[in-house]
Amino acid sequence: MIPMKASIIIPAYNEEEAIEPVVNEILEQFKDSIEIIIVDDGSSDKTYPRSLKLSKEHKNIKVIKHKINQGKVGGIRTGINAATGDYIILTDADYTYPARYITNFIKELDNGADLVLGSRFLNGINNMPLFNRVGNTLFSFLTTYISCVNITDGQTGYRAFRKDMFDKLDVKAKSLEFETKMTVRSAKYGYNIVEIPIEYRERLGTSKLNPVVDGFKMFKALISIGIKETSIISKAIMIPSIMLTIIAFYFGSISIIETIKWYVYSIPAIHGYYPLLTTLLLLISVQVFSIGVVIDYLTKKLDRIEENIKITKGL
């Protein structure tokens, strides 16, 4: 039996169909040995009364209700503030994340991981719409590139970390971009990120995800956190890359216009070498930008090593 050193946070909004199966599955695994905190985010269905019923039956379950909907991130913060465990495990209230992996999260944290992600892609994924799957793969690729750390599922809501690290991992976000920004910040800071393979089940109830709107928010979040968390020296290296990209798009635009004129009006191109020049400038731009990303990663990683040495020496 695992000691109650972990708190599971379950933000819930109109999840009357799934909340009981989610909590009961956790109880089957751990009985009363783990703290469960349900944060009802102003639900209009039976989520809150069903959660209260569970809390009356089990002393290790806390239920907190928001009078006004504050979004998933608000629920997470409320839950973490109320948690007593040393470890925080975040999961969803829609039954998509099996409870059997909680032990693996705790083991990885015990072994020194700073952030543990439950990856839906390491063992293949079946219960995710194609559009969402493509979007998640694209965002994970961008996260990997920006952070210089190989991450297969930076958007997963199933994750764990030490409670005392939350102030460092917390980011400004209101919706699903929270997970993406937290993952990138962790990598940018040089923290040890570990992924474990998980099964992703079909949800119970109606999904509240809007792939287009939430996808756009995640893309903005990646750009925002990438700029904000990048060191000054790396930004200085990346500026020429951005300038080269702008110049490349200028020459590329002229090339496209001349190509259209050729096909429509049979006007020969005056700058026949512009396509090659555009390609060359873009290649150089990507290389320079990548150098900046690598330098930023190494700088932050060295900072973490120095920090750990000081902790070990008791400085």
C-alpha cells in the first residue's frame, strides 16, 4: 500500500456520468491510502452531489465547489492549494486516463523525475479523433523543437510533479494551453522530464474540447512561452534568424508573383534565381535559430546542475 504522500487533483465540470467511475477506479487501486481532491467548477448537472456522496463514504476524498466557473486551470490551482500530499497527480474527470498508472507516476518521482507525463502516443493511440491526433502530434513536435527535449505528448492532462515545484511550473493560462506551457517551461528550465506510456480510453459524457479554438490557443501558448523563457543570449542569436526569414519571404513573394505572371500572361521571370536564394536563406535561418535553441537548452541545463550541486552541499 502506498503511503498518503500523493494527492490526486480532479477538476470537474459537468461530468456527472464519469466522476464516480473515475474516483471508484482510484479507490479500487489505493483504497484510502491516497488523497483525492475533486474540484467542481460550477457544474450545472449532478457532478457536485455525486462527488459529495463519495466524500461522505471515504475520508480521503475532499470536494471543493466553485460557485462560478473558473476553467480547468482554476480548478487545478484550487486543488493544489488544498492538497496535503508531497506529490501532485493531475488527471481528468472524463474517465480517459486509467488509474492503474498512478503507481508508475509515484515511482518516477521517487527516482528523481521533476515532471512525469503520461504519454498517449508511446504505445499507440486508438480513442482520439484523427484531427485531434494530428494536432497533438504537431504540437508535440513543436514543443520538442522549442525545448530541445524529446516529448511525445506535451499536451497530456495526466501528469505528476512535486507540490513544492508548482510555483516554478505554474504558468499564466486559462484553458488547455496550460499543459503545453507547463511542459515547455519545465524543459526550458532544464528540469528532468520523464514520459510513461499510458492507455487513452474513450471518454464518458460529452467532450468540451474545441479542436480549432483550443488548438489556436495552444499554438499561441507555444510561441509565448518560447519567447518568454528563452535566455537573452539565445534571443540575440535568434534575431538574425528572424531577419533572414523576413528577407527570404520577401524574395519568395517576388518569385511567386513572377511565376503567376509567367503562367497567366507569359511574362518571363526577371529574377530567376530568387527561388534558390529564398531556399538558401530559409535553410540558414533554421540553422541559426536551432543554434540559439540548443544554447538556451544547455544554459538552462547547466543552471539546474549547479542548483542541484548547491542543494547537495547544503549551500
